[in-house]
Amino acid sequence: MRKRERLHKAVWFVAQPFTTLLLKKYDYKTTKAPKLDEPYLVVANHTTESDMLMVASAFRKHMYFVCGEHLFRTKHAKAMQYFFDPIPAPRGGAMSGAVIEMLRRLKNGTNVMIFPEGSRSFNGETIEVSESIGMLIKRAKCALITYRTRGGYFIAPRWAYHFRKGHAEGAVVGVYTSEQLAEMSPAEITALINTDLKENAYETQAAHPYTYRAEGLAEGLENYLLLCPKCGSYDSMKTEGNRFTCTCCGLGGVYDEHGYLVGEDLPFRQVNDWGRWIAERFDEQMAEKTAGELLFTETETRLYEINKDHSTTDLDTGDVKIYKDKFVLGEREFTFEDITAMSLLYYGKSVLFTHQRRYYGITGEHFHAWKIERLYGIHNKEKQKQTERTVES
């Protein structure tokens, strides 16, 4: 056994009681994972920045976890690498290196934890994962344990600046041996994972209501509620304390301690309903636009390149001009056709992406990157439809 692996196992064992203590503020309860005589991959849904602790509290046996590559640029990165040796997964970047490392560790007999959604949803509904996770499990020939957390969305909504105090819980959903998985296709394994991890935070809250308290409950809603349903203005929502208000027409209300929207003339009571309407309306509007038409301008942003050693190099600052098929910052133009991966960070104020094999990030205090990510998704859907039509013909 390698010396560092012994250290990681010792740290895992020693950290167990501290993990339980840290989760007490959420009144966190979990079922415990059974013992398995073979290496396994733990697959869990992603609801808070504390998910790794929540999942780990259910497992006595040591495992490595996959985390966003951006965490290797934080002040705790060196300690994290030394004591836990996580596997970096570039958000909006090439995942091949992370996949190879996961396979290596599983084949060496250690366990691995991954959150295959990649990022947390803004609306509290689990993001469906792609078939690549099923393909990974088939290649690893390992066992699989699925784990689902509930309540995490209301503790730390993706759009919010403040954590809340409230109830969260987790449970092992399924345990599948390598023999069982050998009889399944990648598509069947992926479908199994999507079923086991499926969670709708508002449906769970409606069935078992809990209170989530913090100062500034509404602060950050403007990162997700980008379109006003009354006047149709973009980026007009302002928040302070528990209140949100459209600066153009005055529509507003309160985000309460149960996670609901309360206010006169509000067409939505739930954040996810409002968000779903925004996505549908946005798609309808963008379908009517032409490629050369300027759609949005995001001000005061910073463009940087991410290097192989996780460091960054600043490239430019200024306004991001967004079109249907590309976005432009200064002299640099990024076409969706030449982007192979994209992901949002930090309340949607940052976007990471790979363009012509180079790994970039754009960030800004008032940057709403959701629009770029949504347009990129629309581009990929249209491209897929074109491919299907070509095959059919």
C-alpha cells in the first residue's frame, strides 16, 4: 500500500466524527452504506457545496472524490491535495484526464465518489446525466452505489449568496454489484442512475415542509430570475434582504423561510416554475433572432485562460457582446460551433468553456452567464437535429 494512500485512509477515519459534527447545523440524517467486497463508484446528486461531507458521512470506508478543477485555485488547494488527493474535473473542459484517473484508482482497489450532474441546478430539480457515466462504469467493471440527498437546495440554492439553516437528509438508494452491472448496457445503467438520483426540491418540500432561516433569503435571485414576467425586461430584478423587485415595473415580493415566493400579482409561487417559464420564453425569443443580431451586452467582465497547472492568465477586460451563434470580448470572438464544453460557476457569474482546444473563463460581478450557456445549448440541439435529418435522408 502506498504511503500517501495510508495517509488518506487515516484522514478519512479521523475526519468521520468531525464530519458528523459539521453537519449537525443542518440536522443531517443519513442511512449508512453497506460493506462491499469489491471497489465501487458512489454516484450522488449535487445540491450544496457541502455534498461531499454529506455523502461521506454515510461511508465508513475510505474513498476518493471527484471535484471541480477550479477548487485547485482556492487558498485551501494544497491542503486538500495533500490530505485527500481529489481527482480534478475541469468544468467546461476536457474530462478525459479525470476519467482515466477514476479508472486507475478503481482498478487499484480504491473507491471513488462523483457528482455526475457536474454542477448544481438553479431550480432544485436533478439534472439528468449523460450516458458517459454508464460507459465509465462498464469500463471500470466495479460496483455502484447511488446516494440521494434532499433538502440541500433550500439550504444553498445555486443562485443564493447565503447558506440557510434547516433540514437536510440523505440515503443510499441502490447498491449494484459488478456482476449485476455486467448484464446491463451503458444506457440501462445511466437510466438507473437518473431514476435513483431524481429529486424535485419543491415536491419534497410540499410533502414534508421545513423552515430554512438566514439573513438575506432573497439575495441572489437576480442571478436566476433574469426575465420579468410582467414587463418582459431582462436583468431588471434587484434583491435586498428577503425582498425582490423589478426595477422597471415594480413587480416584486418576498422569498419566505419555506422557499416560496409571496407577493401581490406574482404569477409564480415557486422559483422553479418561474425559471422554467424563463427558459421557455427565452428559447421562443431566440428562435426569432438572426445570427448577426446583437442580443445582449454584459458589462465589466474579465476573460482569462486556464493553464494545465490550474493557474490562470488574464487576457482582457470589458463588455461581452452576445449573439445567437457566438459571443465577443474585445478582439476575441468565440463561436458556439468551435466550443466543445461549457459550464457555469459561482451563482452563474462565471462561465468556463473550451474553445479550439484552449480552456477559458469569463467572470464579472454583474455578469449573467446563464444566457450564454442557454444559447450554447440551443446551438447544440439545432446541430443534433440537423445531424438526425442528414442521417434520415
